[in-house]
Amino acid sequence: MGQYAKRLHKKLASKSASLPTKEPKRRPGDPLPGGGTDMETLIKEGYDPIHAVYIFMQQLSAFFAEGVSQLPEMKAWARTVEKAEDEYMPAGPPMSPLTRSYFWLWALYDLRIGKSDDTLALCQIAANDVILMNPHQLDACKKLAASRMGIYEHVGREGPHVRLRELITDDQFTCHSPAGYVGRKGELWYVRLVPPLEPELAPYWIALTTPYILIEASKTDWLDFLKRAMVQFDGPNERTRLHHLLKYGPETHYWNEFVFKAYHHHQQDAVFLAGIPDVKASLPHA
């Protein structure tokens, strides 16, 4: 637990006596606190059940963020997010190449607060003895907190699912792509994957973001970039250094800037990015 998580936990614990201990009564389909949608409704609307759990959990994280963002302990997080919203106008093309899902997953699960390693989600997890997520919610929150964007090669299909292989690690994933884009073998995807919640019943991963398809740069170009960019990070192995690069970047808005400057075109179920982050001449909007 980092300094921001400790300070926030202390503040919430001091106010816990006034917090409700029971969920308010509601009918199925009624909006959740903060305007969210329950899992039953999401599934009825056609969402994959595992994807629905992650959407529900992201809503809980956003509701938690809304509740704590006015506290002094979280002002640094709130200021950074507010400034980033003004800068990148997340909405999805044609308004902005940053989709809402991409931006808010970054803000809730990747954005480090101040100079600490705390994220909003890690503060939420640390406060669970006060806010009382159930074990399933806590597990999903931990998986979201550990997730990151990654760069993957499309290596084929498995029924309705897409098979992706991560550059550098060569880890392979069978994925559900909720955006509907299934692509073709050989494509490079920049996307956030989260793991199965019930692997015995549903062993596939979920691509939480609309796929960003990387064009006008080869797999070799990207491998070379990742290898030279990873050098600046400490860690016992390539896997750790790659994680730091892709989750946090060399600086706070590194990957937001890449998406913003690399935008090439889009279609309903995918966004296409051109170029390599550290080769400015390759980026359409550098």
C-alpha cells in the first residue's frame, strides 16, 4: 500500500461509521449508483457474460473515483485526469482517436498518482475493508488493476475468437473481441486484454478496448522499438521491463500522445494507427 492509498484508507476508515452497510433496494434494470448498469441487464443487452463482469467492475471503480476525487488525498489524481480530458477529449473518432474505454481504463488502472506507484484501483483495493466489495468483485478489480495495453500479432482464429501473440514475450491468448473486429492473420493490435474469470467455463480473454490496428510499420519495426525503449526501465527480465513500458510509459502521457499523433483512420469496430512512437517522422500528426 503506497502513500496515497494509506492516506485515503485512513480518511475513509475515519468516515466509515456513516457509510451504509446494506445495498439499497432496487428492481432489476434500475440504474446503479452513479448511473451504471447491472450485469443481468448487460447480458440481456447482448454482452458476453465475462465482459459484462468487467464492465460492471469498471463502473464500480469509476463510481469510487467520483466519490473520492474531491478529497484532498486524491486531488493529484483528479487534476491529472481533468487536464488529460481537456487535452485529449476522449470520445472516439472522429472527435478524438482516444476512445472513452481506452482513456478511462488508463485513468483508473494505469495512471500513477503523484510520484507514487499507487493507481486509483490500488487505492480502491486497499480500502476494501471499508467499501466491502465482495470476493468476486475484488478479484475482477485486481485483474483490471494488473492489466495493461499490449502489442500483439494476430495469429489466426479459433471459432469466434481471435488468437493473439504478444511481441517480446511470445505469450499467446485466445480472445473475445467485443467491438466485433476480428481482423486477419499478420495484423498488429494495440489492445488491453484481461484474463478469464471462470477459466473452466470460459477460458478466453477479453479485449476490453476497441482494437487499435498498427499499420505502416512492420513487426520487426515494433520489435526493434520495444527492445530499445525497454532499456530505460529497471527490472530482472524483459517481461518486467516490457510491462513497465506498456503500462506506464517513460512519462505519464507517453501512450496517450502516441495514439493521438498516430491516428490514421477508423471504421466502426477498429481504429488504425500509423508509425512508431519514437520516430516522429513516421507519425501522421507529429
